[in-house]
Amino acid sequence: MVLMSKLIPEWIPRQAQERKFIMEDLKHIPPKYKHLIMIAASAAVGCHLCTETFIKLADRAGVTKEEIAEAILATRFALASTTFATAIEGMDYLVKK
């Protein structure tokens, strides 16, 4: 964000507005779950900096370390499942060969 603020400074208020919109204005999902979703999404796409940032924000918001760890384990399980789904055609080829 620091680098982006130097390139396009007018983006920073927009980012803050979007965060407020997601975390405060939308009311259907409790903030704790939104924090856990952000941790899971950033871990799933492999963004180390984002994952660390979202973990720290969640911790400061009162999400427990156990809840955070469970979200990471759930993400791991989901990604492991997609590994099999991604390889179905290849495995089918090998089985039929």
C-alpha cells in the first residue's frame, strides 16, 4: 500500500472506504468471520504479506489464535481437495491406459 500510495495517492481513501464497507457497512456476516475469510483467502492464494497482515488484524479484533489456526487448517483441507479435483482428467487417463 505504501508503494501504491506513492504511485496513485488518490487510491488510499478508496481502499479505506472499501474496508469500511466490508467490515462495518455490510451486516450479514459477523466481523470475526470476515477476518477468518480474509485469512483463508490470502493463505489460499499464497500471499505471505497479506496473510500475516490479516492474522494481525484478526488478533487485534479479538479473534482467538485457535480460530485463526482452524481457518488455516480448513484452507489447507480445501486446497488439498482441489489438488485431486485438478488432477481428475490425468488420473482418469492413467487408469484407462
